[in-house]
Amino acid sequence: MTRGISNRTVPVDLRGSSQSNLDKMIGRQGHTARVFDVDTPEAMAQSDWAPNRISTSLYTPYNFVVKNLFKQFSRFANLYFLFITILQVVPQVTLSSGIPTTVVPLMFVLVINAVKDLIEDVHRHRADRVQNSSPTRELNTTTLAFDDTKWESLRVGSLVLVQQGEVIPADLILLGTSSAIGQCFTMTANLDGETNLKIRWVPPELMALTNLCGAAAASGTEFWTLVRGAKIEVEMPNRRLDRFRGTVTPRGSSQKISVGIANLLLRGVLLRDTEWVVGITIYTGADSKIQQNAGETPFKSSTLSKLTNYMTLHIVLLQLVLLVIAVCVQRATWTDPAYLQLDTTSSTSTLLDSIYLFLTYMLLFSNFVPISLQVTVDITRFFQALVLQRDTSMMYNCVGITVHSSDLNEDLGAIQHIFTDKTGTLTCNNMEFRKCAIDGVSYGGEGPRRISCEAASGDYCVKPPRTSTLIKTYLTPKLSPRLSEAPSPRPPASHVNISDKTLFDKVQAQDPRSVAFFTNLAVNSSVVPIMDVGTNELVYSAISPDEEALVCAAKHYGVVLLAHDTTSVRVRRFGEEVVYEVLHVFEFTSERKKSSMIVRQHGSETLLLLCKGADSVVLPALAPATSTESGIRTAMQVHLSAYAVEGLRVLCVAQRELPPTVYRSWHEKYQAAKTSSDATDEDLDPIIAEIEQNLDLVGITGIEDRLQDGVPDALECFRQARIKVWMLTGDRPDTAVNIGNATKLLAPDMKLVQVSSKELTTSGKPPNETISEAFKSLLAAPTSQELALLMDDIALELICGQEELQREMILASKRCSSVLCCRVSPKQKEFIVDLVRRKTGVITLAIGDGANDVPMIQRAHVGIGISGAEGQQAANASDYAIPQFQCLQRLLLVHGRWINRRMAILTLYMFYKNVLLVLPQFFFGCYCLFSGQSTYYDPLYQLFNVWYTALPILLFSVYDQDVSAASSVAFPTLYSSQSFVNIRLFWVWIADASFSSLVVLFVHVGAFMYGPLSTNGLDEGLWDLGFIMNGIVVLIANLRLALEVKCWFPLTVGGFLFSLLLWLFSSYVFSSVVSFGANFYGVVWNVPNASNALLVVLACTLCLFGVFAVKAYATSFSPRPSDICHEMDVCRIRGVVPVRSRAPESSNLPIS
């Protein structure tokens, strides 16, 4: 149904490097346009655009085996053991009679991973099938009726009918609805998690061409007449959910009708409270915005995973060194003993013999690289995620934690920097209209509020400015503030917490400025009023909680928003309905920091621009003040600062009466740019800013956002745990400081250094020099002084562009316990996180709740999303989603620390037990002329990792606790008190394994020198020795892990016993069946005797005594904080009081 398909290149103006980086981040593709003419379906054969069928699966039934094997063998460990398996069938080097015994553990690993991948992909196939076969209705251009079809059958240019309660099947431009005013309601929960209704509109120009809206049923004939031959031009598919630009040019018309995000229905949203809608498809399948945003979370690997790769490299290098040593020693000491009766006529070269020997020893040392490491880590992380998700202590309102990326579990215990959003993250995002100022007069009760009270508890608190002198100087008695505690005659309203009779009286008296203020709040909004059928009352659905609070405040004071569509806004003002014609809407964006509307009251020719936004953008746009207005404006700025100091969210409300000539001149320029295919959304902003000048400041608002429960305690714990916290907020500096005090980010004895636009303009020095001096003052402060740093968007813009300032900022921030960044945009948040991550190498965590936090969440090592009032976009893009900020305290200090310790020991232990297993064979070379003879029975050797030592370490890594959860929270210093894994510890464990391997071999070989150990008087053979050595290695490996266990559960004890019994059982089976190998047949019956039992005890004692002694001494005489807490926990369980002569200075723990 499309013809004339083309992609036309359009120039793009990227505004600086920051914008360029943002565009790369969001995948912007505004430089080309998708153009098509609506026609019959046959024309679609020309199109190579994505079909509406989606496929999120990775495999098909035909390529699963090949593709999955290719994926698994792309891992070094799997490829390595495939090579070992091949070597085992080579006659010249095999140690297993040509039987590839390594294939058993290799297949075990491959099958486990393949089954996991298969289960996940089956779920994807099922989900894809359900979605692709979902029913919808498409216009049949032959019968001109809407016929039933499937989602996968739609294509670009299809006319689609969607009815109430159905999901939009593709991205559509809205052409008609059952509403006479051309509106429809959608719920975007599937897209961004928001459950409030959003309104979408038919473009007014299209409504003017036809009467398709408001009909009882959609007419296929009329819709086809409307769009047939129309030319549609839209931007290329991209990820932007907040912006969209396109044009529709009807057939036979030169008028380009602009369409924007308000006219776009996105795939996946639910149609609500609207009987039907009809739209034309512009993006299908993989091109739709929901699919463009699918799977965006970048690949992340934990710091421990990277360290493990480094350890593996060390082990491989050690293995190569040992192989070379063995070959060189063998070639240098080989004497060709006559009793071996070797074939001396062989013409094999010395070089080839050396190669064969090298490969033979490679088989002997094959388990140096732990084959089960990756699969053990993957399984462990899976069960750790289950434990996290089932922890009821991290649930809020029946919502718990969701793990999206268990690969990062261990990083939760090693976080050094936290970057946190404020609104909805530290606060509840439940806005209440608390104060306002109109014409220099402040209104609102002075009752206690949570943020102010908590901030006031600290000595270091920004005090409200002394306003009385200023106001008396600049204001007449008529305008002096009158703050009253008398309650409002109206009952309390939702989202309104203001009690001031003076303001109510002024509004009722229809004071012009007060009426203009509340009219601005009601009209200039994106709030959708909906009539609740059950209660017959108006219910407001808002994208932003701030807007809902402002509209509710206007309603509370008599200006009630009744209806809102693309062409008009209807309000009831003091019992009289007033209609405003909407000419233009300029929505709020993080770059503009304000929203505006150009309206005209019905029956009047006066044009009015209504504006509200941040003071940093509204105040500079005000008209020059007259002598009368200067005093009022000064008072307003004083009130604005006072509100910010109290922790309120401040907005400036302004308006401008537009002369018709000014508007007409601007309108022509704006329309030309808007309909131009060469212009982008960013190009329109300067044109919009031209009309948003010479404003009149009507008032300011103060909205309260209460802190979430437990936030101050959590941040105080992080500070004690030596985790640096950065708060990134869009608020004013004064508000940020007050919130910092309320949340305990700023301690009473902290020195706060501010680098903001205020300091930059008043210092009298170049801005760069001022910023540099501030950073140097932090570096020069005494080390005993606790420091904090505050920066705003202006300072950050300067820092962003200069490498030297970035370096100085990083050095200064290292000296600070807390950093506050205010008025920051989403791209600045991402820049800060990326800069700290790159320049310092620390492990970072970013947490937020809104779509504007997604860039920094994805940039940090660990991203945490909060399921909040701003939707699920942050939660969906995160690695972990939690219901409240306070849950982060338990997630990091308790689970994070536990997991970090467990995974560190798991990694070290996996290398330890493999070195312990392999090195005895290297040392045995002293007794076999380094000929490559194996001492172990091969099946027992190959099953060591997957059978005999797998279960205990798995249970340990999921359940072990060195300290209780209560102690972890009570003593936050535990979090950073010790490093659980590093290269030094890695070599300590390798050295321990090397010593133990010497003991395992030489204790028994030495005992053999003093005579036979068997009960029948015969010497034990090679396989008897290997069997005893293998049993000791299994026992030592399990006992070594037991020394690390701090909390013995019945399941843990059972895991150790099961592993040892499994070794005994399998040894009995292998030794009792001849077909398993004649050499090993009956061995299990030869070795049990008192002498061997004593040697086993001796070997285990020698191997483990050193580790046990070191641990016992450290715990008794030089305990770490975790040792002290563990003792306290044990004593608490047993009901006794721990007594120590002294507590270590580093512990900071109150020990009696």
C-alpha cells in the first residue's frame, strides 16, 4: 500500500561534542528521512523495510546445535579442553589408551550450558509466536472494509483499526478516533511501566479535512479516501520515545501537515477509554520504537571476571613453564635404560620426541585450567539471584528485587562510588503544593515538614535568608508578606498542603495577579482530566507528579481544569467556564527546562504566552523591570532562595502578552522551520526561545517531595563504609544543600566547597581559574577534615570541555566524602559517571528511577533502577531493580559483601584444587625420568572437578555467611575493611597448593622406602599409589574449603559428606568392573590398611595445619573486624557475652 519509497539524506546540526555524544548514546538517526506515498498493497513489493514480524530468539531448530556449539567453543576453556580431548586419541601421546576421557566433563559443561540456552530460547520463541499471531484489523483496499489479520501481516502504509482494550500492533500516526475532539487515551505500561493514562490526538489539520472523528464505527471508505495518494515523510527509525517529527501531505495539496509525538501511537501501548482508533503504519517490527529500545543494556562483566581472566593467563603461563622444564629435564637426563627394552631402531627425531613429550605433559597438566570454573560460576550466580529475589527484607509493598544481570553479583560487594538521582530515588516522588509567592508576597504555612526538620537537625545547614529587611526596603506596606496559620476554608485537597487564609481571600476577591497565577498552572500543563464514572468526579492523569500537584493546587483555589485537547483548554474559574484556544504547545525537555503555551481566550483577540520552568531559564528571559517591579522581583528572588533552602522544588511561573504583529512574524518563521525536512527538533529550540522572551514573572511555586523512609540511615551507612556518594539532581544549589543535610550526605563537621555559577560570576576572576582554585583548596585541606563538593551545570559544562579541569576535579573528588551536582541534565549525569569510571578505575554504581537516569545507569559498572512513579524505564534498563532506595543498604552491605567474599573464595579455590590435583604428577616425574607417566586412574582424575569437589563449593558460594546480616548493617566499616581477592592472594593459594602437592606425593613415596605397606607383604604398585594420592587430594580439597566455611548449615554438611561418599562409591565401581580397566581392577581392595590410613591422616595434617594455624593466630591475636563480628554473632546465638582484652584499632567496633 506504499509507493515512491525513498530514504533521503538530510543535514544535521550537532550542537557541540556533548550533543554529539548524546546522539550516539540514543542511537539518533535524524539525518535521513523515510518517505512513502500511500497506495495499493502491491506497491509494497518494492519495500525492504522490516516486516512486522519480530524474532527475539537466538536459535532455530535447524541451527541450534551448530550455533550453540560455536558460541560455547568461543570460550577459551572449552576450546582448550576440546584440544585436550583430541590429544587423548593420538597414540603417541595418549595416557588413557586412546580413550578420550576428558570428553565426559567437557560434555557435562556443554550440555548444562546448552540446556540453559535452549530453555531460554524456547521461552523467546513462545513469546514471539504469541505476539506475531495476535489479532488486529487491517483495511482491505479492495472491499474497503477492515478485515481480521495478524500482527505479522502488517507493513508500512497499512491502515489499522484498534478497538478499546487492545494493544497497538505497530507504530501508527493517528488518523481518527471515536472521540469527536480527536483524542484517545493510552496506557504505556508495556513500554515504560507507567500506569497513568496518556492522551494522543489526531492532528488538527487532518480533523479539519474530514469528519471521521466521533463516529460510532470507523468507515474504511472515508479513511481510504483521506490517505490514498498522500505523501508521508517521517524520521528514520530511532530510539527516541519523547520526540518524533513527520509530515503528511494529502493528495492534491501542497500543505504539509506536521505530526509529532502527540499524534503517534507506539507499538505495545494499550488503548483505554476510547472505543476505536484508526492509524497508518509508519514503523513495523524491528523498526518500531519499542523494538529499537529492546535489549539496550550494554554488555557488562564484573571486575572479578576480568581478574579471573588475568589469573587464568598466569596459570597458563605457569603451565607452559612447567611443560618446558619437564621436557628439558627429560631430554637432558634421558639414559635409555636397557631394562625398558625400548626400540632403538626407531628413526623418530629428537625434536619430534620432544614435541610428543610436550603434548603428553599437556595431557597430564590439562586440569591446570579449571574446566568447571565458568559453569560453576554461572550456576552459583543463578542461585544467588534466586536468594536475592526471595529476600523479604528487601520487599516494599509486596514488590521485591529483580535481578536482570546476575553476572555482576560480586560487584555489589565492591562498590566505591554511588551516583544517585534525587527525585523519586531519595524522595517519594509524591509531590505536594506547599508554598507559593505572588507579586512579592509569600503564602504557605510554616508547619514542620520532614525534609526541613531533618535538615535542621544538623549543625551544618543552609539558613533561610533574612528576608524582612530586604522586603521592607523594596516593598510598600501594601505588598509586605502576610503569612497566616489560619486554615483555608476549603478542605485539604490531594497533592495540596498549604494553609493560608490570606491567599484564599485574595483569590476569592479575584485579585488579577493571583487569578493569572492559578490560571497559568491549570492551563499550561499536559494533565489529562478524566471523569471517573464510579464517583462522577474529575480525576487527573499526569505524566509528571509536579504537574499534577500544580493543577490540583489551581483546582483547590477555584481554577478547575475541565478539558484539554490539541485545540483548546477548558477551565472553570469561580463558577464560570472559560475556554482557551491552544495555538502552540512547547513541551518540557531536559534541555529547555521549561514548558510554554501560546493561547487565546475564547471571545478575545489577546494572545497570551504562558510559561513555567526552572529559575535558571525563566529569570534571564524576564523583561527589564520597572522601578515599581524591581522591588517585587527582588522579593520574589528572596522567597525563591528561601524555598530552595527549605528543600522545596521551585518553579517560576511567567507570562507574556503577545502583540499580533510580533506573533505573526514569529509564526511564519516557526512554521517554515517546523515543516522543513532539513530541520531537527533541536533546530526548533532557538526559534521557540525567541518568543519566550520579555516575560512577566507572575509567581513562584514551592513543591515538597518527602524523603523515602530509611534514606538518611542508608546514606550514613554508605559514608561509614567509605563509599563516596554523588547526588545528581536538577534542583537549585540551595535545595541540593538542604537535601544533602536532610539525607546526611553532609555531616555537621564537613567543609563544603561550592563551584557554581554564583561563585563564577562574583569571584572577579576567569571562570576556569575560579574552578581550579576551588579544587586546589580541597586538595590543600587537612587530611583530618571531612570534605564535600558542590557543582552546578554551568561549572560542569566548563569542566566537560577541558581535560585539565577534569583531572583536577577527579583529584578533588577523591578527597571528598560526598559530592552534590545540581541542575544537571541526563547527558551531564552520564558524563560524570563515565568520567569518574575512566579516570579513577573505581567500581561505580548508579541508581535512579526515571527515563532521564537510564544513560548513567547503563554507563556505571552496576546500574540500579527503582520502580517509581516515573515508570519502569530505569528499572527495565538496570542490572538490578529495587522498590525503594533503603533496600540498597541491605543489597550492598549484606548480600553484596557476602557474595563478594564467596565468589572470591570460589575463584581462588577453583585454581587451588586444580593445582593441588596436577602438580603431584609433575613431581612424580623425578621417579619416572619425566617420561610423562600418569599416576592417577584417568576417570577419577577427570571427574575430580565435576563430581568430587563441585557440590561443596556451590553450596558455600550460595549460603555461607561470615557475619550476620544484623552485624553487616550495624558495622558498615566491614564493607571496605578487607580485600577478598587479588593477585597476591591468588599466588598465596597457589603456593599453598604447591606445598600440599609435594606432601601428597613424598609422604607416601617416602613411606614406601621403608618397606611394603600392604597387609600381604607385597609392594604396592603404581595404580595403588595413584589411588591413594587421588583420595588424599579429594579429601584435602574438601577440608581446605571447610576451613573457609563460617556458617555450617545441614545442607552444607550434607554436601561435603555426599562428595566424599561419591568418590568412595565411584572408586568401588571402577575397581570392581574389569571393563573399566584391568590395571585398576581390584585396587580399592588392596590399599585399605592401618599404615595407609595413618599416612592419609599425616598428609592431611601437614597440608592443612599451616593454614589452620595462621587462621587461628590471626583470629586470636590480630583479628579483623569480620572475625570480631563473627565471634559476637556466635556468642549471641549461644547466649554468652564475648570478652576480648582489646579491640583492633582498625575495626572501629564496640567490643566489650
